[in-house]
Amino acid sequence: MSLVVMKFGGTSVEDPAAIGRTAAIVAGRVASGKTPVVVVSAMSKVTDQLLRAAAAASQGDRTGALAISSRLRCRHRDTAAALVKGPGAAALIAWIDEKFDSLDEVLRGLAAILELTPRISDLIVSYGERTSSRIIAAAFSERGIDSAHVDARDIVITDSTYQKAVPQDALLDKRAAEKLRPLVAEGKVPVMGGFIGSNEAGITTTLGRGGSDFTGALIGGALQADAIEIWTDVDGIMTTDPRVCPEALRVKVISFEEAAELAYFGAKVLHPATILPAVKKNIPVLVLNSRNPGNEGTRIISLAPHCKSPFKSIAVKKKLSIIDVVASRMLMTHGYLSEIFAIFDKHQCPVDMVSTSEVSVSLTVDSNDKLPAIAADLSLHADVKYEGKKALICLVGEDIRGQNGMAAQVFGAIRHINVRMISQGASEINMSFMIEEEDADEAVRALHAAFFQNPDPAIFDVEARKLAAEPAK
């Protein structure tokens, strides 16, 4: 038995046609002798709309909040009606109405108390995955797949850090063994929502945005799966964003470490935390395209084969700010840096890059509304200034640090662009630098032209480039 956890993102379940494609992909896995466990996101854009409904209710706009809920109810009812025609159709529609009646009650209560707590926010957004997974399980059954709907909140047990809950691995493993393994043993295909969980008291939590990928990896780890498949709307991890650089290539194979760096530094295909459970259990992760299921995608494994090209991919993280902290008499004082980082910890603001000199420390962070408060706290220790609209360019490849002249080649390729900060040495596989956000796309195109002219065919899909270059017959 080859057990595979298949996670489908929002665009893979966005409408009846997409769900039909997803069902065909899962049926294909079953037909090939594999045993799937399916994790699904909410339908595309549903989480955003639920958050808007929550925000409207918390500001006293009960009518606006309920209008959003009504539109979502209709969308889910219509999707269910298009997918399920058999005897279970009426029961499924009634179940959807019951869930949206419950959501409306929560929104009315929120409009009365006018306080949107993280706990209530998690409850409201959970309706997306709870509803999509039930509809998809029914659609699978309609198409001959012996499926079983499972409430993810019964499996993914977390702490009570609402909006970014931390899974409790031992409890999760126990629940997976109790509730998923028996279904798998019976030959059924469990279908559950990603992103959501509950604490030990049964109160709904979420794993944070991108948490559906994380759920897939957690379930894969708990079940000791043979593979974890992340199904999205692109052919896999690319050498860079093809919307910025049309010459971007698909990366056929990449290491866990390289994929994690890319995910953290802006590559949208994977959530940064996604692959950690897979790394721990050494489970390969495949990134695949539900709109092009014949494509082999990207395989993420513990140790990728050697690549003749210096880099595997270029990622970009935009909407960043640089904070400069200058204190000529304090910088080398014992404990000074710990005081600075304690301020970022206090405001729960992660730092992307750090650079130090004799008298100053420069840090890069996501631009957000906490910056004035952070700057105010830092100003108690030093002179502070910050600038927004910056972008971080991250080049990922194997053993960058060990290749002579690599930095010269990188900065030679973008010599027409002003570089504000540089980071190399902290990681053997990552070279990063900060530039103005308006220069980011041009920098990416210049770097891609410089380093991917002769890509290694063992690592990159060069055949696709050849086909694209051939004149139409």
C-alpha cells in the first residue's frame, strides 16, 4: 500500500469544474493502486470574504456582514447542486444551510459586541474549509470514489494561539491513528479541510494563512505517508515568477533546505512551514498543477542531485522596510543587541535580514502599522530611522559560499541597480540583498538572464523552453 496525502489549494476547488478535475486526479491515484488522504482548502477567495464579513460585523455593519454570508451561502449551495445529483443532494444542501445559519448567528453576535477577538475570527474563517471539504467528499462519492468526510478539528489538535496555532504533535499523531488509519484500512478516501484545528477543549483554531499546506504535511507526517502532494495552479517551483520573467523554467527537483529558503523569501507556491513535518520524517513533497495533472511538477527531497547551474531559483519579497539603529557609544556594549531584538520580540515582528557596522545596526522587516511603535521603543536606546518600499531579492542554490567570484557575477548582472543591504555567509545556499521595490522586477529579469542561459537539464525543464522557442507550424 502506497499512502499519499494530497492537498488541493483554493484554485483547485474554486468551482464545480475545478472540483471535477480534482475528483478525476484522486480517482486516478486510486486506480493506480495508491491510497489517498485528501486535504482541501476553502474555495478560492472564500477566506478573504469571511474575513471581510467578520470585519464588517465588528464595526457594527450587520447588514453588510450578513450580505457577504448570503452570497457565500448561495455560492456553496450552487456548487453542491452542480456536483451532487443523487439521493444525498438534499441532505447536503440542508447541511450547508445549517452551517450558514450558524455563521449568521456568530456575525449577529459580533455586530452586537463590536469586538473581533482572534478566537472569534478563527471560528468565522473555519466555515470555508468545513464547508468545502463536505461538498468535495460528497462530489467524490458521486463519482465513484469511496470517500469519508472527516472534520479536521478532530485530528489537528493545537495550542490556543488563535490565528497562528501550534500543532501538538503527539496528540495529532494519536488522533490520526484513531480516526484516519481505520478509514484508510477500509479502503476509504478521507477528505478533510486544511488550515483549521482545535485546542484540547475543542475550541476552533487556525494554523495561519497558508496553513492548508501545513495541514497536508502534518497529516503526511502523522501517517508516515510515502509522499505528500501539494496541488496548486502552477506546474511546480519555478526559477522565478513567470509573470515577471516569461523565460522562467520549472525546477524538476530541489532539496528541502532550498525549498524552505524560497518559501520564506517570497516564493508563493509553498507556505514556509509546510515542509518541516516532511523533513522530520524524510517524506518527499511534490508540487503539482491540478490544471495540468500530466506535468511531473517539482519533487522536493532531502538531498537533491548536484546542479551544474549556480542557482536553482530567484525569490522576491516585497513591501519591506529598512530600520537603521545608530548608537555610537552603545553598539559594542554587552547586551545591546539583545535589547534591540527584545523590542522586535515584544511587537512580534520577525526580522528578515540584519547588517551591522561599528556604530549601527540595519534590519529589514515587513512594512506594517507596528513600525512607528517599534521605532519609538528603539529610540530609547539609539537614533532610529526607517524607510519603506523595499524589496528583498533571494538567490538560492547549492554551496554558493564555496564558489569563487559568485558575488561579483551577481552584482555585475545588476550593476545598474542600487543595492542597499547584502547578506551572504549565514547560509551556504542563500545570497540575499535589498533594493528599492520599484527596481525588483528589473533585477529579477537581469539575474535570470545572467544565470539561466544554459540550465542543467537534470534539474530544470529545458524541454519546455525548447518547445516555446519553436515557431508555430
